Amino acid sequence: MRGEVYVLSSPAGGGKTTLSNLLLKEIPNLKKIVTCTTRKPRPGEKNGIDYIFLTKEQFEEKIKKGEFLEYAVVHGNYYGTPKDQVFSQIDNGNDVLLVIDVQGMRQIKSNMDNVITIFMIPPSIDELVNRMRRRGDSDQEIQRRLQTAMKEFPAWKEYDYIVINDILLEAKEAVKHIILSNRYKTSRFDLNKILDSRLRELMKDG
């Protein structure tokens, strides 16, 4: 059975990166696609693990070749999801977690069927600003990201699920339940799991 594609979005500082890392550790066969970007690495970020860091010229060459499932310019930098990584994982039966913004979500939904989308919000605007400060964003960066966030919040109705990230572990459990429950859909059931041959044959005939 093919895997599912999950999109997790939240405003900058909303905690999506931290939460996604927890999910990847706890959910078997859930894979994160490493996105490409032209922004400079933050302290501690590693090329090929956190992002694939490209020059503007390299990124635009990939656009011309149609190598992205989605891409966007965010705060003056390109971000994009490599198409080959996504299809390779879902064709192998793995679920894929895409941590992308609202623009990216819209492109993904227009390019793929059966995408499951999750929008994560902070408990308040003040807390969002505090989180950006704690991670070291400058006042100028915070204002720019806050303006973007104000435009993104109204898009929550376009998503399948919404989760408030007040307490990180509770938000993680909520998203985890969404992903695991989808694995019990009849469309994903593998009849080979049924050991009894008579029952398996009956199920095949149904």
C-alpha cells in the first residue's frame, strides 16, 4: 500500500520543527522530507539534515527542471519540496511528513490527491513573539514574520485538522493520533495481515 502525505503548517515560531522531530522519533515508517532553501543556515543546522542549502542559481535551475512538488519565496528566500523524495517514500509504503507553510500546502493540494493537512497555532500572539525571541530572531525578523503570521492564521479553515500548541507534548500527542488513526483506514488495510486463509479469502471476495 502507498503511504500518505501529511502537511504540517504553523507560523514561524509555532513549534512545527520541534514537534515534527518528536513525531519522527515515535512513529514508525514516518519520514520527513528534507526541503531545499536558499536561506543561510542557522547555528547548529546541518546541510542535508535540517535543509538542503542551495544558492539562488541552483534553486532556480531546479525550478526550470520541474524538480519541486511545491516551492515559494518566504521572507526573501526560496523554499521547496523535492518531488523525487516524496514519491520515492510513499511508493515504498512510508508516510511522509511535510513541514511547510500555507503557500506550500496550497500547491501540494493542487498537485496531489488525498493529502492530509494539519494547522498548528500558538496559544496567543504574545507567546508566538516570545518563542521567536527565545530562538534568537532579531526584532526586525520578528516583525516581518509576525506580519506573515497574521496573513496565515485565517487559512486554518483550509486544513483538515487544527491543533493548539500550548503544551508541546500534548500537541505532539494530538498530531500523533491523527497520523496513526489514518493508518486504520480500510483503503490502507493489508489483507496479508490476516493469518486465517478462510477469512482472508472471504475478505478478498468482499
